[in-house]
Amino acid sequence: MLHSIIATNTNQKKNLSSSRHAIVIGGSIAGLLTARVLADYFDLVTILERDRFPEKPIPRPGVPQSHQLHVLLSQGLRIIEQLFPGIKDELAVKGASTIDWAADYRLLLSRGWAPRFPSKITSCSCTRNLLEATIRQRLNSYSNLEFKEANFVTGLLSDTSNTGVTGVLVKDANGIEAELSAQLVIDASGRNSNAPNWFQSLGYDRPTQTAINSFLGYSSRWYQSLSGEPFDYKVLYIIPSAPDCPRGGVLYQVEGNYWIVTLIGVGKDYPPTDEAGFLDFAQSLRSPEIYEAIKDAQPISPIYGYQRTENRLRHYEQMSRLPENFLVVGDAVCAFNPVYGQGMTAAANGALTLDKCLKQYQHRSNEDAIGMGKHFQKQLAKVNTDPWLIATGDDFRWPTTQGGQPNLMTRLMQWYVEQVMLTASQSAKVYKVLLKVLHLLEAPTALFQPAVLAIVLLNIAIGRSKFTSKAPDETSTNLRSEQ
Ligand SMILES: Cc1cc2nc3c(=O)[nH]c(=O)nc-3n(C[C@H](O)[C@H](O)[C@H](O)COP(=O)(O)OP(=O)(O)OC[C@H]3O[C@@H](n4cnc5c(N)ncnc54)[C@H](O)[C@@H]3O)c2cc1C
């Protein structure tokens, strides 16, 4: 049965007869941040989410990755704070702690521990569930924004000539289908977005896509406390080190002083999800610290595996024809290998990009706004370029990675970045710039600034450190002192 939600919904916060309505498909991080921006431009914003949101900040089925560790990069927090002033403090009140990504971060790079010092590169350490729930609560205070939970979008509505999207087809928990009309529809439904199929059914091409897969897997378990606490860090990360050490692991402290422990394997060396296998894998890492911390600790969760981690870019920006009034954001456009922690920050960057775009088009008539979708997808593709290069460039260092071959230029870049990483464990100055790039605060070109280049070249020249796959002792080095 089809009927119009707009015509029947009595809970609407605004009379829609003459108003502009925007719909967001998906109420996860990208959808929420997008909705926040839309609320400044539209009379009503509706977020359609297939899940029912849990009352407490806990994982939910529509976001299967929500059991896993989620790092919020510094740039991500900055943007979220800009969109929701005071949210950083609110998260702190709820138990998130501020993390300085050099002082509070114990990182084993490929050839040594990274220097520790106050860097002012900060974000907050909490579960993605707390972050999502807090953003959602903030949005609840917007009178022109509504959530429709347990509403699954099954297709797009279009005008008679199929040139523009006019709304969505949605199915509620009782299987009742309805049409919901809107002046703008934004797909934020994640990696498994149906937009390519919807395009096809409207007579458009599917976007081409690039997928680069290093076959990385996570296994994560939550602990109330770890052996050996208190630690002098909030995060410990043993990175997998290409090409010989595909295994890594993370200890990550979140609200409630819980720890999420994530084991990582690249090239299908997936960490097991059974008790003994999990511990064995932890014991095989380059440093014993994770194993020592968990071997006698009491877990409070099962072990959650996750292996759908390929970088996937859908090239909407390259399509010659796009339906009007329809945009795609977040993982639905560009999903990254999660090990670089970029997805939520890329979603935040996307929200700012949308804001700029809407600003440009807001005073135009409907006809003048033709082409906004194309413009937006092009701008978004530009914004996604750096995180994409960082993630795929690093993934290509593994011989097992599939999805194309890096060209000569990329290989040269990889070689240089590798030298930067090697130097970073010796030089606080280089490490700080590297952190800024990895936290998307600066473009990767920052790694080529003369001050960094000079230290990296010096490090190469003195032929520092013969490769060892074991963690070296934490000795201070002559390069390390210059911050
Ligand atoms: C294992 C793993 C670890 C990660 N770690 C990090 C990290 O450390 N840092 C980081 O920044 N990012 C990380 N990410 C990425 C991060 O989860 C996403 O980038 C982020 O959630 C933004 O995604 P999104 O909102 O676009 O999509 P998603 O989070 O996937 O959400 C999509 C939403 O749309 C809803 N939906 C889907 N289809 C429909 C439909 N038809 N109708 C209605 N609703 C629908 C879903 O229920 C869901 O709520 C990780 C990802 C994975 C897989």
C-alpha cells in the first residue's frame, strides 16, 4: 500500500505545504552530520534510518562495525565541534577523554617506538556509539529536523522525465510502503548503498568504482580493565609493518575506562575470533605488550570479527548524467580501509563541503540550481583525494593488495613516505608533521616541506637502523630531541 507520509504525519514540526524538505537516507555519522548542515537551509529535514536507535550508546545492527574500535581524527573532532559547539565538553562529561596523539599514544612504527611529547594534536577517545548518540541528541533539539526510525528506503521517486529525484519510497517496520517527497534527497546509507541500482532503474548509468583491497581483518574484544594498569598511554598501537609483518594490534581506552582491544591482520592473515586463537595472535605481535595486557584480563564481550575493509570509491563525480536533487555522501561514495581511522572525518569533511555548496546555490531558483549535484560530487571527490591517497598508498605497500598497480610516481611517493615513517621514530619534528597529515589536518604535501625533507634525507644518508621486525628498546636518539 502506498500513501504519502507527508500528507499523513501529524507529528511534523512544520507545515510542509509551502516548505522545502530534505531527506537523508541513513542516520549514522555521515547522515547525522549532513542533516545538521541541511537544517540551516531547509524547512524540514527528515532522517530515514532502517534501525531503531538504542536508548543507550551501544552497537546497533545497521552499523555492524560499531563493535569495532573507532578513532576520531583530530580534524574530525574539529569539524564536529564546529557543527555542534561544546560537543567536546559534552563528550568529556560522558566519559570520553582528551587524547594528545603524541603524548598519550604509544605507537610502534616499523622500526621503533614513536617519540612521546605534548603535540596539541588532540581528539577525544570514546566509542563511536557514544559519539553517534551524542550527535543524535544534539540534533533532537532542532525543531526543523525529524528522525524516522525503522524506515527502510527501497527506491527513489523521480519526475516524469526522470531528470530529477522528487523523493523516496520507504518501507516501515510493518512492511507498509509509502512515498515521501522532498526537494533534495541525500544518500548516506554507507558502504552497501543501493544508489547505483537506483540510478540504473531510473535509466542512468551506474557509477564506475575503484576498489583496492589489502584484505585486512579486525578482531576486537572489550575489557573492563587490563593487566598492568595504569598505563602511561590511552592508546597503544603496534602497526602492521609491510612487507614482512602483517600483524598488528591496538589497545584503546574509551568511556567508562573500558578498553577495546583490536587485533589486525593484513593479506588475509585474519585474526581469529576464538579465545585461544585471539591470544595466540596477540602473542605473535612484534611487541609483547598487548598479549601481556590481555592474557589474564577479564573480557566483557565476545570477540567480534570484521573483514569487509577494502577501499571503495564510487566515481559519481565522473558521471556525465546525474539526476537532479540527489547527492551521495560518506561511505556510500568513498569507504576507506578502517585501519587509517578516516571514515568519520571524511564524512565530516563532506558535511562542510555540502555547506559550501548549499551556500553557493541557496539564492538560486530551481532552474538555476540545476547541476548542483554534479558540482557537489566533484567537490566531494576533491576533498576525499588526500585520505584516499593515504589509505591506498599505504595499502599498496603490501604485495597481497589487489585492485590495480601503483604507477611509478606512486611508488616513488611510497618510498619517500616509508622513509618519513622510518625517520618519525627518530625525530619528533618529522613525527609531528606525519601526525598532522594522518589526522587530515594538513595535506600529504606537508611531508615534502624543506624542514622535514632535510631531516628525512639526513636519516637516509646516515643509513639509520637496519630493519628488525622486533620492537627495539626505547632508547633516545640524537634525532629525537628536535621538536
Ligand atoms: C571495522 C571498521 C572500523 C572503522 N574504524 C573507523 C575509525 O577508527 N575511524 C573512523 O573515522 N572511521 C572508521 N570506520 C568507518 C566508519 O564506520 C564510517 O566511515 C562512518 O560510520 C561513516 O559512515 P556512513 O555514515 O557513511 O555509513 P554507515 O556508518 O555504514 O551508516 C549507514 C547508515 O545507513 C543506514 N541505512 C543503510 N541502508 C539504508 C536504507 N536503505 N534505508 C534507511 N537506512 C539505511 C544504516 O542502518 C546505517 O545507520 C570504520 C569502519 C569499519 C568497517
